Amino acid sequence: MNRFVARRFVGSPFLSRVAWRSFCDVASAEKQKLSSDTDEYDVAIVGGGMVGLAVACSLASMPLTKHLSVAIIDSNPALLKGIIITKDDPPDPRVSTVTPATISIFKEIGAWKFVEQHRHAYFDKMQVWDYTGLGYAHYNARDVNKELLGCVVENKVLQSSLLSCIQVADFQKQIFSARLNSMNLNPCSSLSEKDITSTRYQGSFAELELSDGTCIRAKLVIGADGSKSNVRELAGFKTTGWAYAQNAIICTVEHTAENDCAWQRFLPSGPIALLPIGDNFSNIVWTMSPNESSERKDMTESDFINSVNHALNYGYGPHPKSISAGDGGLLSWLGKGVTSSGGEEFKVPPRVVKLASERMVFPLSLKHANTYISKRVALVGDAAHTVHPLAGQGVNLGFGDAYALSKVINEGIAVGSDIGQVSLLGRYEAERKPANIAMIAILDGFQKAYSIDFGPLNILRATGFNVANYFSPLKQNIISYACGEQKLPLFM
């Protein structure tokens, strides 16, 4: 249809100018015409979730990108109406563990002050242990001279805070409450140069058609639309990955006293994490087989609580015993390399007394885009990579993508670059892809290592826990890497 329109009007300068503007209307069955003055944007962000909004906030906070015009495309009506959170709202089971590096990003872009107005929980210590009782590790912020290891925040609080940040920012933004239907990355490809009198649009914009019939143009399209990214699909990006034979069941639970530590126990079917989220509440992230997740989702509340306490305390195996590095045992060779938290005794997590939310079940998978960028397109967050949730790093990788891409765009504008050119966007991919692949490989390795219950391997895993617990340089490296302060672990 577009080629017919183009050929039909070749030879008339006036009609040639009109031809390009007819493409969207013809393709969408004569839907409303669009004004080139109001329908062109520098950046179109597809996806208004946490990572997509983080991109918008980052752009609004930087000296040169804050002058860009930004379109945010998401069918969630809350983005237009506002995400209302009251103090009496029950905790949402969907939470994120944000690292100190992510907190720094949020502070720099002006969003963290909004997070602090709502429920959140900082933590400065973590205990990780093995169900066999052979090994455990304590991690403490003081091991790296820090005040905290992270903060657990409900996803709706993060999204609401980023949206609040956008609303008060002084930059050009437009939210479209619609879905992306189609994307043309080379809208003038059907015409030769001599057929178009104006060169304004030649290769300078991508064209997007939305579900409400609107058509917009953007110099750069950012796919922040999740693991089933439509942008990734329409742009033709290939992915590598696989589904794990595991589901994650998440929910909020209540204790009799406030929990101030992050806990994680590796079980035969997968890890279970107990994360503080403020007041007397904690969040459960429990990985298990699909059959187990179905059974536990359908359990009575009493039975489910009992199964959680069983998994976190006395079930599957004995409690680990503390090991002294100076008593001539396995770790005596460490000598003065023992960390300050290495001598802490194993502790039992606080007992769960009540279920405070619904139980939600999600299938787990690994997926990684072979490339993050092409001309006029860049992927961020789950659109570029999904990881196993055992370390809570997925959303932090996405926030790192958002900030890095915004910086690259800002630097490109400073030297007069086209923000949609591969030569510029390649700098974003070069920074983020190696770091993301490293984290993906580590998490996938942990998942596979704990999918096998075999005596010698169990001993090897436990030795790894104990060495990490007592050997200061290794522990400091692990903590710094998990906090987002270094992009690659020591061994890479």
C-alpha cells in the first residue's frame, strides 16, 4: 500500500511531500492525520514500568538530554491518572532489592526522595546457607566499610516514585496510554531520494503506530517493554536463552517483630529468600519445581506458613556450625585474612506467623538479546536480558542500562551526534553487555550448581561458602560486586 502511494504521486513536488505523510493514514485505514509539529519526538520509550520510567528520569536529569522531547508509550492507565499509594495499603508481593549503586542512581536523578516517602527497608547484613548444614556465610556492610547492603522496595513504590520524579521535572514529555502495534525503522525506504523534495525525514526518524491509531516519529526508540518485548520482536533482534524447570512463588509474610536481615537458604529444589520490607513484614521469593509451586499455591494459609518455616529453619538438614579460622581446622591457613563478620554464629531466621498477601507464581527463564542496539533502537532491562532471581539482580541490571544509555545520549548530543546512530548507541552496548553477561553467567552457574544433590559436590559447595565467609579479600569482592560497585567479579 505504501509503495503504491509513493509511485502514484512521483513527479509532483507538492504531492511528493504529501505522500510521506499519507503512509501512516493509509496503513491504518485512514486514521486521523498527524501534525509533524506535534508528533515528532527525540526519544520514544516503549514501556512505562520501572526501567522505562528510569530512562525518562535519567534523561530529564542530565544537562543536555533534559531538552529532548520524550514520548512514553504504555497502556497502563495509572501512568496518566497517577499511582496512588497510602500508608495503610498492604504490602505488595512484588518487590525489588535495590543495590547501593542503584540507590545512588535514584538519588542523582532525583527519584530517591520519593521512595523514602513510602515503605522501604534498608538492610546491612545477610546470611546465606546450604541445606546440608555444611556451610554458611554472613555478609555485613561493615566488611566493605559501608552503611548498607541494599534496600527492599515494593515495585509499585519504585514505579510511583519515578513517575513523581517525571511529573515535577521540567522537560518535554508526553504519555500515550496505548500499545505499540507496528514500527517502521526506515519510513522513507520505499522512495528514492529524488522522489522526496524535503530531506527532513530521510532516515532521521523511526515511525511507530499505536493501538489507538496514533502515529508518532522518534529519532530513537527505547525498548523497555519487558521480557516479551514487542520492540525487540519488531526490530528483529535475536535472543539466546532457555526456560528453567523452576517457578518462583512470591508473597508477603508477617512476623511478630521487625526483620532487619536478608536471608537466603539453598534447598534441593531451589533457593528461598526472606527479605525485610519494613514494619513486621518480609517478602518471600521461593524457587521450586512447577509441581511444587502449584501445590504450595493451593495450600491453606496455615500449611503454607508451616512449609515456609520448615524451609527456613529445621527442614531438609541441620543448621550449619560455626568454624573458627584459627583452631587448626580447614580454614586455619587464612590467618589474618578472616573478615570481621566471619566469626558470627549461624542464626535462625525470624519465624513467620501470618500470610499478608496473595501468593503469586512465575515461571523462570534466562534470555539474552544477541545485540542491544540497531539504528534508531536500543533495548534496556528485561527487553535485553532476563536472569534467575536468586540474587535479586534483575532490576538493578535494568536500572544500570537506563542510566548508562542516558549518559551515552547526553555525551552524543554534546558532540552533535545523531542519537539514533549505531556508532553512538554502540558505546552503550559496549559498556552494559559484558557486565550483564557476567551476572547472567554467575546466576546461571549458581542455579545449575544447586540443581544437583551429590555428596562430593555438596562438600565443594559448602567449602566455597566457608571460604567466602572467612576470607576477607574474597568476601569484600563478592559484596562490592553484589552492591553494583564493580562491573565485573574478581575472577573475570
